[in-house]
Amino acid sequence: MQRILTIIGARPQFIKASVVSRAIKQADGIEEIMLHTGQHFDANMSDIFFNQLGIPRPDIQLNIHSGSHGEMTGRMLAEIEKAIMEHRPDRVLVYGDTNSTLAGALAAAKLHVPVAHVEAGLRSFNMRMPEEVNRILTDQVSDLLFCPTQSALDNLNREGFREKQAKVLRVGDVMQDAALFFAKRAVIPIGLEVPEAFILCTLHRAENTDDPERLAGIVAALNQVHREVAPVVMPVHPRTKAAIERAGLAINVTTIDPVGYFEMVWLLNHCGLVLTDSGGVQKEAFFFGKACVTLRDQTEWVELVEAGANELVGADCQRIEDAVRRHVNRSVEDLHELYGGGRAARAIVDVLAGNAS
Ligand code: UD1
Ligand code: UDP
């Protein structure tokens, strides 16, 4: 029996782990131990996903969140190291590019425990993003690198991974597995009076929330779009709520608390456009046939831009409004299975179980 220690901590990791965890349960010969770092801790940022998506309750629950990046990552590193020494896994499994990802990968590597990285090879080429630092370092200490896309695989080849003692595989994107699997569970957010033909917006990246000028530009654009183009519905991330309050900005769109995944799927399915700086939501727009206007200057999901499904507009008010007018109510089609068609979790578990090369 192989023992795998899975490290999760932030909202998108719960969604990604839910599908891999289910595939692990269906496979023979793997025991999964789940560690939740505590990075996300509000009920609607954490518990709700365990309840909705059937993720096993964490065997190890740390309570580490907030503080500076260094402090958060350092505290996680120390506690995950203890958990690895106690539970002696054969492998550690990490997802994405958060501080929880890096802490898990580093703790394992220092104890010579092999690391598998789901969502390997993504790059924004912007080293000021905490996510870029986390993903590059995690890839460096991983020996199993599961790439969601061809461009992720190309990035790793360019960085010389072909010459390393590491297995680099394109398996597809586990978020597409989740979107397909849970699409039929969609539910309307409780209490939301849904306007017709609305625009779905999410915003939380530090590069936007922590830069007062960018945040003001985005909020001004959202207010303008809501008033003149179509109603904007925005589940607000706690970081963004705090930043808007701190900056004293007035946001005049339909704001709601963060929602569960089933509610999010409903919103994605019924909206006329997605406006976001999220990594995951950019792809989910595509999975649900919606165009996406991305409030960033770079994206790791370059194939969406190349396919004409996603336009990068940064944080400039006028650019955002113009792009929204161009793309609203435009549908997009996945002609080439850019993200693997929903078979990623199975492919990952086959490799973990030693049933595939
Ligand atoms: C983190 C990830 C980011 C990912 C995002 C997903 C890092 C560096 N960033 O960003 O890559 O896109 O998660 O959503 O790991 N907070 C709450 N309640 C919660 C969660 C957070 O109040 O349940 C507050 C924290 O106290 C903190 C702020 O929100 O003040 C930001 O949380 P943090 O986990 O540091 O970063 P995210 O912006 O969520
Ligand atoms: N999400 C959710 N509820 C929300 C906002 C987002 O369930 O209120 C889901 C979203 O559908 C996607 C994931 O959270 O699956 C994306 O997480 P987030 O945008 O926080 O992080 P990122 O993908 O940018 O790392």
C-alpha cells in the first residue's frame, strides 16, 4: 500500500483535490492522508467545499493563515515537516501555486520525500506575483510534474526539465474534471435576485487588491459596466472586501459573500460574460462556453487568449469597459479539448499508482 500525503489549504485546491481524491479512492493500493494548512478558514472559503464536493475530512488540520507571506509559509513549513515525520508518506501531493503548495513541497523535499505537483509548468513570467515564485520553486523540487496544458509542458522543457530526473507529463486540467462532474449540481445562490443577462465578476489577486490605483480603476469600471452595460454580480473574496473598505471605494454592483462551488457553477452557467483576475475562473468561463475579460496583464492560460476566448485588459477603466462591450453575451467553443476533456484526475492517479508511465 502506497501512502500519499495531500496538502491543501486554499479554495481552488479543495476543488482540484476533490476529483483526484475520488479517483484515488477508486484505485487500488493508495492510501491518502489529507492535510489542510488552514490558509483559507471562513466557512464559505473552506468547509462549504468539503460538504459539497465530498472531500475526505482532513486527517491533519493546521490553523495557519494570514500574516506576511514569509511568516505564513514558514509556519506551514515547520508544521508540515512534523506531519511528514509522523505519518511517513511515500509521496507528497501538492496543487497549484499558493503558499500552502510551496510549504508542502519544500517540507517534503527537505526530508527526501518525493513530490508530485498538479498544475506544474504554468508561468506568468511575472516574478512579482507570489504565485509565480511558489510554482517555480515547487516545480524545481518535484519529481512528478503533472502539466494541465501543452504550454505548461513547453515551459518545463524550455527550463531544462528533459535533462532532470523528473517525470513531466501532460495530463489535462483537473478543474475541467470538476466542472464536468459537478455541472449537474448547480444551484442558484440563496437570496440572490438574479438580474437577467448579468456579468459574473471575481477579483482577489494581490496585484489588483493591494495596488490602490489598479483597484480604483477596476472598481470604477465595474460601476460603469453595471450602470451602462449589464448588471454585475460579484461574490467578494475577503481580501477584496478588506481592500475596498481600506481604500474607501464605493462599489455599486450586486455584491454577495463568497459562494460554494455549486452556486459558482450556476452563476457560470447563467451569466453572459466573465470578468475576473482568478486563474481558475478564467478556465471555467471557457468550460461553460462564456467569453472572459481578464483583469490582469499576463495569464498562465495563454491558449485561451490564442483561441480568442479571453482578452487581457489589466486594470484600466476604459479598456475594461470597451472589452466588456465587445465580448458580452458572446459564446465560445472548446474545439480542441485544450484542457484534456475531463480525464485528468484518472491519468494522474494511474501514474501515482504505478499503472502508467
Ligand atoms: C491565496 C493564494 C492565491 C489564490 C487564492 C485563492 C497565496 C500567496 N495566494 O490568495 O494564489 O489565488 O488564495 O483564493 O497563497 N482571508 C479571510 N478568510 C479566509 C481566507 C482569507 O479572511 O477564509 C483573509 C486572510 O486573513 C488574508 C486575506 O484574506 O488577510 C488573503 O488571504 P491569503 O490566503 O493570504 O491570500 P489569498 O488572497 O486568499
Ligand atoms: N469559486 C467559488 N466561489 C466563489 C469564487 C470562486 O467556488 O465565490 C471557485 C471558482 O469557481 C474556482 C475556484 O474557486 O473553481 C477559483 O478560486 P480562486 O479564484 O479563489 O483562486 P485562483 O484560481 O485564482 O487561484
